[in-house]
Amino acid sequence: MTELVEEFYDEPTDYVEDEALGQIVEAMWASYFAHTEFLLPSYEQHDIEGDILAASVTISGAKPGIVTVSVERPLAVPLAAALLQEDGELEDEDVYDSLGEVANIVGGNIKALVPDAGSLGLPVVSTAKPLHGASDRLAARLDANWQGQWLTFEVWLAGGSENGQG
């Protein structure tokens, strides 16, 4: 019996699932983007093709992880303009900072769900999909459409296999 209990507790536990991520993104959108078009979540994965801009933040502590948001590059400028409520042209720095802020907002809310979470890292923005460790597993994903283009939000937790199986 003891072996069964120990085996049960060795299984990876996700404190973040698709539904929780969806609620966090929906609340963030309502707070920061309510003046724009609706964000349309999808129940199917939509991999971003072509030019990409991605932002990520890390969560340290007993259950480390990484939270990412990836967008089609042409979507990054109107997303930044909407966040900043700017109509004019934006500098690249403003676009990168805005996408980093979206990752930071979502990451901060994800961190609140993780027991014994440490600190939230600074946002990192790149022109490639964010990297995660080989042993990390995808705990939650949300693909959503805005202005006819795709955004992908992901939460990767350290250890285990994808979606906690394996």
C-alpha cells in the first residue's frame, strides 16, 4: 500500500490547466484590450507559420516553469498599439516591450496558481519560438484569433512528459 501512495505522489501535478490559462487570458484581455475586437479562443491548435515574435517569462521555485506568448509578427504591432492605446507608428522597442508585458501579466497570474512559486523572471522577447527544457511538459495551451491572426499562450512546467502523461 505504501508503494502505491508513494507512486501516486511521484506523478507530476499540473497546477495550471487549459481552462485556468483561458480564464487568465480572458481576464487580461478584458482589462487591457476591452476597447478592441474580441479575442476568439480556439479548441484546435494553430501553429504560427512564418515570421514570429515571442515573449516568455520564467517562474522559479519548487515548481519552475515558463510562460510564453507567441504571435504572427504582423500582429505584434496592432497588439502593441492596442495595449498602449496609441494610434501612431511605434518603435520596435515599444512593440517588444508590449509583447513582453502581455507575457508578464499572464505569467504573474500563472505564478499565483503555483504553490511555493519563487520569483517571476523578466520578459524575454525573440523572433523564434521560446525554448524550454527537454524534460519540461506542456501544462496548458491556448490558441486564439485576433484580427484574423493567431496568438498562442503556453505554460511549460519542469519535469515529466507532455500533458502530464508518460
